[in-house]
Amino acid sequence: MGTCNIDHSHEDVRKKYEAQAEFLPGGINDLFETFFKKEQTQEILNEVFHLLKKYDLADEKEKAERNRRLEFIIKNV
């Protein structure tokens, strides 16, 4: 995943999550409820957006890495 100069809003991240939720493992889905209830920094919003972007098209190895990163971010914010 490359860097992006676009700042994604809380709503952008929520919409991207909703579009990809059916492809995410249940444990991560459960964590997102708490994630969306909290204020997040712009850096976190951008990173989560890009981890979710085209998640459904990623191969299993890439999904595993994204899952690991998403879980780490969400549990630590």
C-alpha cells in the first residue's frame, strides 16, 4: 500500500468499513463498534481507510497482514 495525500473523514472510513465488513473476520468487526464511538486522529483514520480499501480483492497473505494491523490499531486507540 502506497502513501496517499487525501485525508479521509470519519464518515469515509465508516462507509469503507461497511462496504468491506462482510469480508472481515468477526473478531475485527466487533472491534469496529468501539472504534467508531471514539474520536480518532487523522493519521489513524487514513491508515484504517487504506487497510480496508480493496480488502475483498487482497490475497490471503495480504488479508492476514491487514487483519493483524487493523486489530493492533483498533485495540490501541
